[in-house]
Amino acid sequence: MVSFQTFCMGFFMGAFITTAVNATDFHPTYEELARTKMIGVIRQEELHKKFLETSAGTIAYYETSGIGDTLFLIHGNSTSKEYMIRQLDALGTTYRMIALDLPGHGESENAQDPDGTYTLGGYAQLCAEVIEKLGLPPVIVVGWSLGGHIAVEMMAQNPGLLRGALIACAPPFTPSGECLKEAYLPTYSAPLSMKVEPFTLEDVKSYITQGVIDFDQYPLLAKAGMRAHGLARHTMVSAVLRGDGLDERATVESSPVPVGILMAKGEHAINNAYTASLNYANCVMMETIDGPHDCQWSHPQEFNKAIVKFVEKCAECPALPHTSS
């Protein structure tokens, strides 16, 4: 079992520091984002923080003022919507962008039903609920790491809610030990993937970014890791190890939803060769960009260019029948 975890679980990016931070203690402000230079383009009146009551609890999200296509951004595990802030900053006045905190992350509440919510399928159901409650048109999902796996789940559960799914640093897998060993690389941070206790600062540095992000310069990102609910990571990874959940590979090889695949050249956890080898049913874009696993933060210009390209590709595709969950 340990060997299986070592091969498979490095992609579940999560973090805590010595003292856990509750959701009530994590309240990033626009001024804080600007002061630490996490944003530099989008103005305060163009970036709105909002809250929504859902079946999983209160969900926090950013919404930008753009009036173009609607993009729905999903962050990685044990991070937060602030890890996608460089996409909102650059593109938020062009597109209408929604970036939420998943349950148990950021400013969202911990799940009221952990076993039902803290799974890939449970997160996908929550995202569909948010889309419907906000009355959004079919969205283009941009999912990074865990968010990419949730995007695939959404393709299976509610394809009519989507115009496309950009899957970044997340190999669609069949929930079996053989496939997971093929999809993921050994990583020194893998043993942390199921740790339910609060992480140390060193855990944060090694597990989320392997030293790429300067947490002294961007303390909000460290604090987001501190806040994340340990039970969320533990429950989700346990479900994957049991083989529960969707066959993501079969989904992307059969779904009519337009798919974009984005990989990082400096990836330490994902086997890019595996990701590129799948027989996608409707892959309209596949690219490898510079940067490590968290390339949306380290190389935002390349990541954002890929988003723009994918939106343009989706515009060329026929719309899917719109359905509700």
C-alpha cells in the first residue's frame, strides 16, 4: 500500500503549517493581494468576492467584471482560489470569471457531509450546484491539478453545463493501481498526501510547490495551505486508493465535451507521456508549457495564453444540449 501511494498520490497538492487556520481566520482582502503584488492589473471594482449558500455549506468565490465567455476556475487540493488569482488578474476584465474555494478550502466552510463532499464526484456535484444557483450559461471549466480531475467528473455528470474543459496538470485515470502507477511519477512529497494532521511550514513548501513559491513574499498562499481541512485531503485520497469513483480515462475518451490538455515541462508528479497518449474523443488543444506543477502561478503568461487559445477553440465547436443536474 505504501508503494502504491508513493507512485500515485503526489498530484494531490495539499498543505498546512504548524498551527491550523480556520475558515473564519482566512479573509484575503483586495488591499492585501495588491500589497503583496499577487495582482497588479485588475481593479478593486472589477474583482468581487461573494458568498453562496449551498448544500455543502457556504462557498466563497471571486467573480470578475468581464462580459465575455464565462470561465469557471477550480484550484488544486489544499490550496484556494488565490492560487488562480494571476488568471483573474490578467483575464478578468475580458471574460466573466468565477473562481471558488472548494468546501474545506479558503474561505468556504468545511463540508457538512465530509464523506459525500470530499470526493472527486462530490466536488463536481458542488461545482454544478454553484453554476446552476448563479444562473451561469454553459461554462468553460479551467481546472488545475485536483481541479482538472473535478472538471472530468463534471464532463460525466453534467456535460450540458459545460462548453469545454481545460485540464491542467491532471492525468485522467482509471481508478486502478495499474493505471495510477502509469499516470503518476514517484515524488518525495507523496507520503504527505494522506496526512490528516496540520502540516508544518516545511510541508507546505515541499508539498504544494516543492520550493517554487516564495511564501515569505506571498504569505497568503501559505496561509491558504494552513487553512485547508485535513479531513478533505484524507477522505479524497482514501476514496481514490479504494478505487472508488469515475473512470476518468473512459470519460475523456468518449465525452463530446471539448477538452484542452495542458502539461508542465517541469512536472514532478505527473507522467506527461501518459497524459498525452490517451485517445481523447474531442481534444481541441494539447500543449506543454514551461514551469513546474503549479505553472498557473509560476508561468502565468504562458498559462493564460493557453486559456485564451482554448476559449477560441471552444468557440469553433458546436454547443452541447444544455441540461440541469
